[in-house]
Amino acid sequence: MSIKRHSLNYFYSIAQKREYSCKIKRSEFIAHLAYVETIEAAKQFISQISEEHKNATHNCWAYIVGDNGQTYHSSDASEPSGTAGKPILNALKKYDMTNIAAVVTRYFGGVKLGIRGLIEAYGQTTEAAIQQKPLKKIVKTVEFKVTTTYDFIEPLKYNIKEQLGQIIDIQYGAEVQLVVQVEEHLQKPLRNYLQELEKVGKLKLG
């Protein structure tokens, strides 16, 4: 499913796989999260977890991928419709996540939870896994290659910082060469600043 989500300048994901388990009315719920960049990678992770827990009662899942979190899908995996996949997906969306796959495994303990109970169990288990550690910010960036002179480097470094840019590499030779990075949605003031300096001969771009 591909649907346009709200317009954000950045999203979040995780750096490493996460797992969280709990018992709810004798059923065991295990949430598994993984960073993925494609639908194929998400499906592979879902298949892997489902195989590892093939004796479980259910392996329900959801994933979100895309620069803007625009592609997502979920499955109730034979739980009543809308009680598992959607709550998992909603938990991921609540934290503005993308490039993420989640599988919640359930081992039935003999006590039925009801529709509301299932929705809460799958959603809360997923959310608990998300909350285990800080999330990783995913944001598009733009880089500028800049060449300047030694006598201008210090004011340049200061003003790059003022324009919310970050110097990710600097090389000192006959001249000073920098690689400057800025979040894409913040690039305009920095770009204009650097272009104005190029016009007056203070630096070269590219």
C-alpha cells in the first residue's frame, strides 16, 4: 500500500534490531523490530521471524519504508481483522518511523483477550519495543564542497555553523577544502550565503 503521509522533514528508525516480550492474560507477546530500507528486506525479516517462531499461534506484522514513510503494509496473520497488523502499524506511525519492520509473535495462553484486548496488546507491545532506546533520526542532507583561503577559514567556519551547516571534512593544503553538510529542508540560507561569497571571490564551490 502506498499512501502519502503527513509532510515531515525527517523521520525516525532504529540502529539495531530490538526485541521486547511480555505476558498478557497468560499469552506471551514478543515484538521484533528491524531497520529495513526496502519492501523486500521487510518481507525477508518477517519471513525470518515467522520461521524462528513457526510454532507460535500468530506472527503479525507491519512495515513502513520510503524517504517519506509513504509505503506501508500490515497483516493480522489470522487474528480477527484489524486487531493486530493495524495496531502495530499505528504504533510505528505514532513515532514518525520509516525504514522499519515489526513482527509481533503471540503464543496463546488459553485466555481470550477480545477485540479491544488484542488491539491494546499488539499496539502496546510494539510501542514498548520502540521505547527501549532512543530512535535514530533519518533526514535528507545536502553537501557543498568549498575551497577557500587560510585567512578566511575561521569566519567561514563560524558562519557555516550560524547557517545550521556542519563541516564533515576539512583538508589543509595550498588552500583549505571543506565538505559542508546541511539538512535538505534547511539548505536555502546556507546555499545563498555560499553563492554570495563565491560571487565576491571569497571561496569556490564544487
